[in-house]
Amino acid sequence: MAKKTISKGRDSHVESAAVIEEAQASGQVQETAEEGPAAPENAGAKPKQPVAGVLGNAMKRGIILENPVLRLVLGTCPTLATTTAASNAIGMGIAATLVLICSNTVISLLRNIIPDKVRIPAYITIIASFVSIVQMLVKAFAPALDESLGIYLPLIVVNCIILGRAEMYASKHAPALSALDGLAMGIGFTTALLCMGTIREVLGAGSLFGAKLPILSSQPILFFSLAPGGFFVFGMLIAAANKLSKKNHLPVRNGCGDCPAAATCSMSGKGGCKQ
């Protein structure tokens, strides 16, 4: 009888242990099933970047790393033509910045509505509308600047910087990011024009913003006021921008996939340029 009692106790103990193990296993399976759908969401979630970081990266990209004039070499015609004086350079830069911000925002808002086949004509129409508004404002409130800029103010419509950012950035990103990109690229464009305009006016005319400088005004170097001087200063600034970009560890591009100038570059589709 004692042996039977002992064997029954062992059997009951084994059964109870099996029941406990099954309960634990079922609990683990249930917890895994409950946590299963949430795991991919947590795994795929990306940490949000602070607003200051987004702004800083955009400004760094627009002014140094991807400066539209000194790094991407876009908008060369107005750059060389309007930088004989610092005031003209600032006026052109501000006008282009306003057009960049407004056109990027509107194109981003309409990016899901504009058909792919007519996107370039649609972009040009939007850009031309804002250029006309800016031109009328300049004529009304700054007629001297309008006379100085001349034909180059309405030619902002065909500026490769604006069309390139619309195609490569605004058509693929949200309105807020597109407006920030337009602001950063506009500041980079204005900075490049101001540097060129200041150097050429100081050395070529001996003045700064129209004010005569004591020593340089008596013996200005007219070479910098002419086209060859503009190309010389342009080349020196490009060399300086390349040096700064290397210090900031600019990544090397392979092909044209991530290049913001791919839409307007003649090397696109031919293997790209090697940077």
C-alpha cells in the first residue's frame, strides 16, 4: 500500500508539473502574440530629430556642403552679372530666396496632384507666378534696384537652382521641409553673391555699398569690375568652398541618384561626375 501511495504521489506530482509547464508555455505564447504586432512598429520607428538639428543641417547643407553656386555651380549667369556691387548681390539673393521658399512650398503642397508628365511645365508656371510678384514688388518699392538688376530679375524664372530644388526636393518632401530647404538654399545663394559682390566692389571700385573707401577709392583695380575679374573671384571662392566641404567630411557620391543637381546636369545618365 505504501508503494502504491508513493507511486500515485509521484504521478500526481509529475502531472501537476506538466500542467504548470503547459500554463507557463501558453502564457509565453500569449505574451509573444500580444507583443508580436508591436515589435515591428518599435523596430521600424525612427527617433525624431530635434528642430534645431534639422535647421542646422539644412543651413549647413545650403551654405557650405551643397551651396548652389560654389558647390553645384548653378545660377552662374546672374552670379557673374549682378555681383559688381554688394547691394545688387543682396537684392538678387533676397529676390531668389523669396521665390525659392514660395515655389518650394506650393510645389510640395501640389506634389500629389500634378501629373508626372507635365510636372516641369507646372513647376515653371508656379515659379513664374512668384517671380512676377517679386518683380512687381521690387519695381514698386526699390526702383533703383530694379534698374540695376535689369533683365536678370525676371530671368529668375529659368534659374537652375529654383527648378532643380523643385524637382529634386520639393516634389518629394513635406511643405515645411521644402520651405526650409528653399530658405537654406536661398541663404547659400545670397551668401555666395554677397562674398563675390563685396570683393569685386572693394577691389574694383574702391567702395562698399556705395561708400568710398579711403585708400582703395583713389587707385581701384578695374580688373575686378570686368568679366575676367568676376571669373577669377568666382574660381577662388569655389576653391575655398571645396576646402570647407572637405573639412566637413562631405560624402563622396556614386552616380547621380542623390545629387540635387541631377535634374539639370548634363552628366546625368552618363555615369555622373566624380566628386
